[in-house]
Amino acid sequence: MYKQIVSKTNKIAVIGLGYVGLPIALEFGKKISVIGFDIKPERIEMMKNKIDPSNELESVDFENTDILFTHELEDLKKAQLYIVAVPTPIDDHQQPDLTPLLKACETVGKVLKKGDYVVYESTVYPGCTEEDCVPILERLSGLKFIDDFKVGFSPERINPGDRHHTLTSIVKVVSGCDAESSEEIAKTYELIIKAGVHRASSIKVAEAAKIIENTQRDVNIALMNELSIIFNRLNINTYEVLEAAGTKWNFLKFYPGLVGGHCIGVDPYYLTYKAKQLGYHAQIINAGRFVNDSMGGYVAKQTVKKIIAKDKDLRKVRILVMGITFKENVSDIRNSKVVDLIRELQSYHVKVDVVDPFGGAKEIEEEYQLQLSEKPTGIYDSIIIAVNHKQYTPLTEKDFKELSTPDGIIVDLKGIYRDKIKSLDYWSL
């Protein structure tokens, strides 16, 4: 497989060209022949014109690549290695939604040939690849797993908005269904991963490794969020406490905040789902999820309490929320916990304006039925800096005073202004 792909006798196909799949397709396209497949024709047209729909890559990243962008199933038949990089979200009941993944399996199953490989990058619970995906491939292709085709798992590790830790500079975990496939898949990824690859002993180990990366972060951030609630009642600043504690060499530097997006706020639910199937209730992981999922509402309630303390009529109160994307300096709004904050504020019938230099007004309206303002208008009783975009970090107290009532409240979730705000009422997690 590896030799045929390197010699361009065969091609790699990447299924799903989002923030994970497109960078993989383009990197491989610098070395070998690639088919980039996505089910949305409008996205394919954008990529043909060197435009990244996720706004992560520049047009120059598309240059000097041997890649065919397509939404046609027939084009996939030319590939020998299929890399599946579709989203694995949760539903409204916080259960894994495998619909995109299983649909991708159906797509690949229709074109799978004897000798082909399928590698999954989508984050799943341990066992999903072999128990949920492989049967679909067998059923639709009429081929037998291992005897006729091989499967592997190599979890994505892309960090949106991070220009330092890029695809090629992060060690890649790889695995296969047997020793041969593991080695062939590893050699293929070594074509583009400068940091090298780690060969996991099995597909399940690779699946588990990915899911605990984000679960570990989630639990640690939940601890910081719970500490911030305690320290708020003690009337001390959490960031000052963490700064002091961080002077010890082995203190882990995590910070409080809203935990959303398509990774940290989602992946732990895949693990707790599998644990429940096995008859175990994951207490620490579930507790962490509860704390983090409640933080948007908590921030809104604390803000409203401070406004009420100033004897203001909530029906006349105006609040500005700065930032709605799930993290700083990205346009991705999926599973943004800022929305929880906004919804909770609106439940008190206050007027909420939302601005964001990265968020798309159309997408925000379609996804959350919220209106994005082009810029702040008038004077606000409270300003909440929910996402520390690069456009916001240079702001000074003077900038906030121009938008605020004399007794205005500045809510700074990331604590980036705690040394700058002197006269306005200031609060952070």
C-alpha cells in the first residue's frame, strides 16, 4: 500500500474537509496524489478557489499540491487509502451522535476494494472503529475485514487557531488492525509528520489515548472553575491565587473559563457513554462535565446580581458581550458556551448586544438564532469580555469607559484586564 501511494500508482482520499481533514489533505498533497472529498458542493467550490471554509488556512497553503477536490462518489474509487475525518458531535441529550461518522462509513463502503485501507481520525469511544464502523464497511463492500481490507485509527490532534502547534509539528499516534497495517499506516503518516509517529499497540489504545487527552483537560479546568466559585465567595481573585500557586515547579497551570467547542466539551461524553455501557458510572468525569457546562449560567447570574445590587431596573439594563466563538482567534461557533451565558442573561429580560470580530453573523443566526452586532452601540450597564480575541487584549480602561455607564461592571472571564481596571467595577472568574 505504502509503495503504491508513494509512487502515485494509487491515491489517498480524505473524507470530510473541515478543520481536521483539509490540513491533512493539503499536507499529503505536497508529497502524493490526494482526493479531497466533502458532501457539500459549495465547500468544494470554495476549496477549488483556494478558500478554506473554516478560515484556518491561507490561499498559499493550497499551492503546489496534487489534490482533486470533489463531492462525486465516483472519484473516490481511484483511492487505496481512505482517511475519515468527519465530526463526531453529541446530541441534545449529551449522547454521542455518530451519524456523520456512520454516513462516511457508508460512503467508503460503497467504493472499498480488495487491498484497500481505511484510517479513522474522528474522535470516538474505545471500540467504536471495530464495533460500529467495520461492520458497515463489510456489509456495503461485500469484503471481509483483515482478509480483504485493513483498518486503522490515528486520532486528530489539530488545535484550531494555534499557529505554533500545527499538524506536522505534533507527534501522530497511529494504529492498525494488525502488525502489517500498523506499519504501513505509520510509514504513510511519516511522509508529512515532522515530529514523528507513535505506534499504539491496538486501535482501542489509540482511540482511548485521544479521548483521555481532552477528558484530562476538562476535569482539570472543572477544578479551576469550582475553585473560582469558592474564591468568589471568599472575595479573592482566582488568577492571583493561581499566580501564587504557580511559583511551585510542579503546579499544573490550568485556568477557569467556559469549556465549549467540538473537543474538550464533547469528548468526555463519549467516554462516559462507553463506561455506562460497561456498567460503570464515571463519577469524576461526569462531575467535571456538570461544573463546566454550568459556568455560562453562573457567570450570567453573578453579573445580574451585581447589576441588581446597584438598584437598576433589569428591563432597562443593556449588556455587551464581547466574543461568541468557542475560543479566541477562531471563527468556529460550534458548542460555544458563550451562548449559555447569553441565554441566561436574556431570561432576565435584559437587552444583550453581541459583537465578535471572527464570528459570522449568518452562521450565528442560523445556529443559535442570535443577532450579531457589527459594533457596540450606545452605553452599557455591563460589558462581558467572554472571549479574549487578539483585538480585545490591547483595550484599556479608557476604552471601556467610553462604552460604559459611570457605575458600569466589567466582567473579564479570562482575567486579562485585572491590572488595567481601576475605577470601574471589575469581576473575573
